[in-house]
Amino acid sequence: MSTLAEVAKLIRSKNAGPFWLTLDVMFDDRQTYEAVRDQHVLSVELISRLYMQPRECVRVFAHDAAMAIKVSIPRPHSSGSPMDTDVFGGQQYAPLLDLAVEFPRHQGHK
Amino acid sequence: MLEPLPVLSATGMLGSGFREESIYRALDLGVRMIGCDAGTTDFGPHLLATGDSQFSRAAVKRDTSIILAAAVRAGIPLVIGSAGGAGGDVNLEWMRRVLLETAREQGLHFRLALIHAEQSKDKVRELMRQGRVLPLPPSEPLSDFAVDEALHIVAMMGAEPVQAALDSAQVVLAGRSSDAAIYSALPLKLGYASAVCWHAAKILECGAAAVAQRAAPDSMVAVLHSDSFDVFPMRDDYRCTPQSIASHTLYENVDPFHLVEPSGILNTLESEYVAIDNRAVNVSGSTFELAERYGVKIEGARLVGYSTIILGAIRDPLIIRQLDNWLERLDENLKERLRNTVGDAAQHQITARIYGRDGVMGALEPRKTIEGHEVMVLWDVISASQGLSHSIAASLSHMAVHNPIPEWDGLISGVAFPFAPSEVDRGPVYEFHLNHVVYPDSPTSLFPTDYESV
């Protein structure tokens, strides 16, 4: 058992325009990427629970060519508005770091 | 068969910098145009609201002077999009003056096009009445009230207004534009396939951001072919990999496979990214689906009020463990005090962010507990005037420091202020309040263009 933070090359968040937030989890080897993708570590259900968003607002994409899983959710407040806490949306990924990834015995990971 | 068409992106944002030799290197490769994006909504709504530039005049002028001289001397077009930051008329005029100043200093002569993207409230109301304005998720339908409140409204142009300007101008300063339209306009006009033009433009829009490891902003070149394009950086120590280029569709996009432009959607589901060598990548297989209706996004910003903030830190564990109650009691005490000073009618909003608990993530924070031994409270008082916000904040900070808890008898000083004065006036604060798409008469109808000879 590993955490997403241990096996990902980069976990980041950023604005996608002033009204959306997007989270990218990127990998540097296909085996790890596919394990995370196929175990649905980042599912709509989980993101909906973790970020307290209605399921219909959560979008999850598996990007094979980029070896990345992408999650997009609406921002609670538009970027830079008085109630916003993170103008670039750059520090909203921390809840993803400890998610568990399982690897079959024979598969190596870093 | 179309000739290979090399296109240069000077950098991801005008004023963020690039190496001068990167531009000359691209000229040696025979690039047929230079483009640069000059705006973004990233820094917040104040750039649109005030017309200010994020980067200093000196930084923008430095970048502009190099690419303008390079383009004029090489006899190729220069396209600068989202001029001045937010791409409104104030931003555009600011950028025009910077450009004219450096042109004069360097003795450069050319035909200049200025494409306006600012929209009058009357125009937006008219489009609204005609049912041509729809909300984008997660926003509500546009109201007259929202239009009235807007300080500035801009529409984000597609490639067509830039193409029209290129008919008679060598240098194009465009107001708010789709970042990719800066780079797709010329190749589309020359007949290259839409999917190739838009995908190449999507990579170019951020300059060297799509390289594997970027130390500082710099330039990128794409060479367009009839059914694919190559992309590579100008700095020797940068390289593009299939993964770095594929990953760029993730950056700042909600959906990496369907990239929306005014004229249609770039579909990257079947895109193939192949290494040409250790620093260049070939991209093919993308498709472009024409939209049923040509639609442009509009952006608007409004004034929310005037803000005064207070930073106060707490170290006493007895206060920290009852922080929410302590804040509630403070709020009640303050209300009573304000009734006697500024009066009931003075509308205001006070928020308290707790750093050490959910200051960074706010509503999205799943761990709403304090685990450290100190917290920072950031109070933000917003009202219709700076004077009122300041006077409320002054009462607030004074009451906060002496706000009692039952465990201690007598007068306490429960907040550590790191600054004196502890109240900091932030001036006017704004918010983006338009997130809508409009369906204009034609792709160019919202974007009038002025021409001048420099």
C-alpha cells in the first residue's frame, strides 16, 4: 500500500478560469498511472465526498498520453473575490496526498 | 501541399520575460509570425476593474521592444493578445502607448491595428434582450443588475477579428482574446487545418510552459504541417517530451479533451504525441468540431466594497480550544458596540479566516480541526467606504484583544498583533461576476478595429 503522494510525479491544483478549480495528478511511469486509473483511486464519488461537492459538479478524466488523472470542480468563490482564500487555486490539492494506492506484489514502484 | 509554417511564441505572458537570443534564434529558423499573450484572469478581478497591468511598465516595455523590433525588421506579423492584462479599453490604450514609445525610440515604422474587446452595457443589455447571452456553469443567468454593476465588460475574441486585422496591419494589438486565437489566426488564414492550428496554438499560448522542466519563462516554436505540427523550445537546456506536450492540455483547463474556442471545440482524445528527437515533439490526430453557434465568453468585474484587514495571532491554548465560541462572543460584543458608534444601518461584512485550521482551503477543507499550538486570524471588514471599514476594524481589533474567556478572571490580552497599526486598509476590492457566453451577429461584430500608421 502506498499513498498517492509517494507514487505521483506531481500533484497540483490551479484555476481553470476564475470559476473552476482543477487538480492534476501526474505520473512518470505507465504501470503506476494505470494502477491508479484502474483502481479508480480518484473517483467522482470520492472527490465529491472529500471536497464536499455534489456529484454532478465533479469531473474526472484519465489522460493516457499525459499519464495523468485530472479532477475539476467549481470554485466555492470566484478567484480573487473577497471570500476567496487562494487566488491561483494552487494549494487545494492537499486532501489528495494521502489517498491509498494498492500494488500487486510483483510490481515495483518508487 | 502546404509549406511547413514556423510560428514563434515569445513567452507565456508579455512582461514575464524571455531570453533575447531565443527570439533571434527563432528568426534564424524563418518564423512567419511572432505572437505573445499579454493577459490572464489569474491575478484576480482588479486588473479588469481598474485597468492596471500586473507586470510593471518597464517589464512589459522590455519584452515588447525586442519582439516589435524583431517582427518589423523581419517583415513578419506581431500579434499581442489580451493587451495590457485584462484586455479592456484602458488596458489596450496603456499597451498602445508602451508600444508606440518603443517604436519611436527604435525608429520602427509599421501599420498598427487595435482591436477593441470592451463591451458597453447597452450592447450587453441588447444582446441579453435578444436572448443571446447564456450563463456558463456554475453561474446564474445574467441580470440587468449584474450588467449595471459591472465596472468593465470584455468579450473574448476568437481568431476572426485578428485575421481581419492582419489583412492590412503588420502589428496587431488585440483586447481580450482567446489565448490560442493569437497563434491560430495566421495559420487558419493561410489554410492550415483547424485542428492543427488550434492544437499548436494551445501549446504556444503559454510559451515554454509546456517543456519538461522550465526554469524561467521563455520562447517556443511550432512548425505547422498539413496534418500535424512539431513543437520545440528555443533554449538549449529546455526540452519537450511527448508527455510534457500532452500534459499541457491539462493546464488551467476544466476538460483536457474538449478545448472550447468561439468557433468550435478542439478534440484531443485521439491526439498522438511522438518524440522527433530529445527536445522536439510531433502532434497529430486532433480534430476540430465546428460549433453550431459561434459564441464568445464575456468577463466582467464589479466593486464589492472597501476592505480593512487585521492580522491577529493566538497562542493561549485555552482560547484556541474554544475559538469558535470566542469568535461568536466577540461578534456579539462588537455588534453592540457598533450600534452605538456607526449605527445599525451601516452595512458591512466581517469574515474571520483561521490560519492553522481552514485558512487556505476554506469551505473545501476536510480537516476542520486545529492541530497546532498557535493560530492566525485574518479579519476582513468590507463596507461601502474605506472610512467605515477602518472604523469598524478599529473597534474589532480593540475588542478582540480583550475578548474574555471564562477560564481567566480579569482583563486579558488574548491576541498578538504582528503589526502596528493592526488595521490595514486595502482599498477597493472587486469580484468577477460575469461568466457567460454571448452569441454575436458575426465573429467580428463585437470587436471594432482601429488602424494607424506608426
